[in-house]
Amino acid sequence: MDLFAQAKAQGIQTEFLDGQGHRRVTDAAALKIILDALPPQAPGPLIGHPIVVRSGRPSRTELPATVRLPAEWKIVADSGLIAKGKSSDHAIDWPKDVPLGVYRLQVSDATTAEDVPLISAPERAFSGEFDRCWLLAAQLYGVRSARNWGMGDFTDLASLIELADHLGADGVGLNPLHTLFDDRPGDCSPYSPNSRLFLNALYIDVEKLPEFQPDSETREALAPLRAGDVVDYVGVAALKWRALRRAFAAFKANAKPGRQQDFDKFRAERGTLLSHFACFEVLRHKFGKPWWEWPEEWRQADDAKCAALREGEEADEIEFVEFVQWTADRQLGAAADLAKKLGMKVGLYLDVAVGVQADGFDAWNEQVAISRHLGVGAPPDPLNTAGQTWGLAGFNAVGLEQQSFAPYRDMLRASMRHAGAIRLDHVLGLKRLYLVPQGFSARDGVYVQMPFEALLAVTAQESVANRCVVIGEDLGTVPEGFRDQMADWGIWSYLVMMFERDDQGSFRNIDHYLTNALVTFNTHDLSTYAGWRSFGDLTLKRSLGIDPGESDDARWHALAMLDDVLRHHAIDRNDLYSVANFLARTKSRLLAISLEDLLDVVDQPNIPGTVDEHPNWRRRLPVLIEEMTSKVDVVALKAATHERSRAAL
């Protein structure tokens, strides 16, 4: 079988039309790397794919004509047999009473046996227990307060929740809180994580630790960190890690019984994943190189080896990593609890990155489900004529199926742990991923089909179990029927007003917006409202040598079109509060308004395509959180959002 036939057998699309309408065929050398990087497995001859059974709906699977009847089947869990049966025709009607869960389905005929996952899922994801509300969106690192250490932390998050409550919002939306690399603090993009299973320790408020010990050296170093307009991650990290180590030493020396019990409880809650993560971090520091260059015995996660490591001279270091994650988890949990206490309908709305760094924990721990050799990206299109490679490793279909989707479920559970809603970045990746082998351009990628319905079913399972709304970032062009299938499973859409325009550039009317959707004017990758109105984004991009993809005349036209749609709905002004009022009137159940927009910030948090040319993910807000209510027109905001606000005028 040649490379291209082999690729087709594994559901790999090597030929496609890109966003510019050009036919693309993957380079053979690139394709070989891709095939070598994926677990080798073609669909089986009996079933060939995961089976999904949905509550309240009949489920039937047609068998190929080549099956030699009768076909026998068993649904098996770790605890034993769930159900079994036999089919004398070329179809199987699955039982309707299979408990919710993920199982293995064993099917056989006279000559062949096959084993695939079977997912018994709720009919839909959790849809929330509210009509319409709005959320305050923020970059947590950029929150400025009188007490933090130069970047926003989880205590500032509690203050944001109180601010949101005062403004009438039902939650706070944040970019990913995933853990990054503690020894590379300057690599601060929240969308390029070490792991999506654990938290960024720099968000810890170290002064909240009972074991925290203030010292004069720290006090002297804090002044310049607090004064800066951009986050000095290197400076903040140096102080915080030193303080955390001292707090851990004090905890080890004299832990209060209640603290020790809660620490032990957390370790039990996170189980093997936490143990593996702590071992990985210690090994990463010890060897100082990517995990695939470590000594052979450590190149894969191994329970027995990790257990032995925990008993050796690295025991304290491993426990320190767990102590830090416990601290972060409990502080984030306290913020979520505050939102519940205040009666917020959503609480925390958290973002989930589309992939992970190849040299990080998830890629080491899940080598069957994640390939370090392949990066997630996008083919060429009119906005990115060279295509995109995001430098992130993503899941692969075969590996997920072999492991009954456990790595994906673990990621969802970690993300939903303290959230009332999550957003899956690049949700199209649940249906197909554009994968590019390392060392090749984005033009030489392939589309790899994912088990879409199975991933939606697992998403619905975890959504219902954790009572967490799931929003799919579905911007741009998606395959026909994609959004309908998402909606059928109760996954919400993500609607950005900047993009909701027709072919003539007119903004869509209020009744265009979907009910089960989050609507917002912009995103962290787009201009702020003040920047957009002032052409500041166009000016900045041109100064960086970036084509903004929009002329000044086109921007003037966009501003005129905005005025038109606002006037059409009897909104006479065109300030931010007028736009918020327009969006608040839509039937979309969630509305997000960014803190940058409320504070008239001009520069956007991130400019895609730049690394050091712009202070991406570093810009701090110009106002202390303690002073924000005096800088925001609270009366105008409450008037604009009164249809979905918790607070009366």
C-alpha cells in the first residue's frame, strides 16, 4: 500500500482546497512523517468507529454486507459485563438502558473480532439554569491592584467577581489558566501550555498562604513590579517561587492538622495525574532537556517508576509541586465559591487551549493520544496566505479511541473543575485537525478526521456531570452541518459582532443571533473597541510591518455600518455602551463585555503573528481594581445591560 492509500485508509485527507480556492496536495515526505507519528490503525471490518448511544433516542448500527452472521456483541466495563446480544441480520439495535459512561464494545462474527469504544451519553450537554445574563471578561494577569505582586492573581479574581456582581454581571470570563513552564516565565502565552490539566502557579496569591513569611528583600523588589505597565514575568516568577518554597518548608516543618488533611484530600482527588505531573516537573528540571532526550527509562510515564521516585531523594521536590498545585486549586476554588455565594448564574467562564507544547507534561503523559511530531495549524487562507502553524500538539483519533477517550475526559474535567462555563478554542478540531509535521511549512499539512460524534458525546457527559455549559469557538468557515450537529448536542456557538456582517459589510440585526450562544463585540486577538474606533489597531499593525487586512476607507465604512444597525434599533449613540445595549438585546443567552473596553484601553491583549514585536499577554490595565468603579460609567453600563442584568438601576 503506497503512502497516499495508507493515509486514506486512516481517514487522512491529503488533498483539499485551501481558503483561497487553491488545490493542495501534501508533500510525500511530509506525509510519511505524519503517518509515522500517528498510531497505525485502519477502521475495523465490523463496526469501524466508536458507537454512541444517546439517552431518549433509538440507536442502531448497520453492519457491512461482508459480516458473516450471526454477529455477537458485548458491552464491557472495568466492573464487568454491562450487556450482550446477538444479531442475525446486518444491523444491531443497541439497548436503551445502558448507564451513562464510556465502555468497550466487543463485536465478533464467524471469522473476525473487533473492539471499539461505546459511549452512553445524555441527550445534550448541560444548558445552564438561566435565561440571559452577561459576563465581565478580563485578562487576569493584567489586573492591577495595590496589593498584588506585579500581575493579577486569584485574590484579584475574587475582587473581579465582586466588581462583576456590583455591575450586574453573572460571572467573570478568563483566558486559559493552564500551567506553563516555571523555568521559562517569559513564555507567557496562556494558549501554549505545559499542561491543560493543572494551573499556572503565578496566579497564586502567596500572601494568602498561612505559611507565608514576608521579608524586606521581597518588599523592596515589589515596588518596580507593581509600577510597570507590562508584566515582568521573570521578576514576578523569581519572587513568587522563592516565597512558595519558603512557605512549603514551613508547611513541612509544622503543618496544621486541617491543612495537612486538605492537602492529602487534594492529592487523592487528582490521583495518578497529579503524581505523574509532579514527577515530570522534577525530571524536567533534573535533566534540563526535552523529555524525548531523557534517559530511556523516563521517556514514558510509568506508575511503578514514579512511585519509586517518590520514595527517593526527589520526594520533597515532588511534594513541593503538589503543594503548589493544591494552593492554586484551592485559591481558584475559593473564587468560584464566592461567585456562588453571590448568586451568580455562571461564576467562572474559563477558556481551554486547542493544544499543548510538545515538550510539556500532557505530551509526555499521553504519547499514544498526542504526537509531539505534529503541530496543529490551518491551511492558507485570504488572511494568512502562508497558512498557520501554532506550535501546539493536539489529540489524535486512534490514540483517543484506544484509550476510551480518557485523555480528553481528563482535560474536560480539569477545565470544568471550578467553572460554570468553558470555551473550547478552535472547536472545529473535534471534527478534523489540520496537522503539520515539524520542519515543514503550513502548506504541507493534512486534515485528519476526528471521531466528532464520540467527542461531542464525551463532552456532553462531562458537561452534565459537572453542570458546566460548553461553548465552542466556531469562528470562520466550518463544514456544512457542523454547527447544526454541535447545537443538536447542546454545545453553544461563539458569536463575535465584528465578524457578524453580510457581504456588503452591514452588521447583522439583533434577531440574527442564536439563543444558545455567547456573543461579544471582539476577542483578545482583535482590536479593543476604543482601538477599533480610533484606527489604533490599523496604525499599530502597519508600524510593525503587518498588513492589517483592512484599509482606512474600509474602517470608515465599518463605522458607518455600525451606526446604521444601531440606529435601526433606535440606539442613537455609538459608544461602547450603545454596542453593549445592542448585544444585550439579542436572544443569545450569554454576553461578554471586556474590561479593556470598559476602561477605554486602545491596545489589544494579543496581536496574532507577533512574538516580541508587541507586549502580547503582558499589558497591564491602567487602573487599580480598587478604583475601577470610579473609572467605569456604571449607570450607563447598567442601563445598557438592564435586560439581562442582576443589578437594578
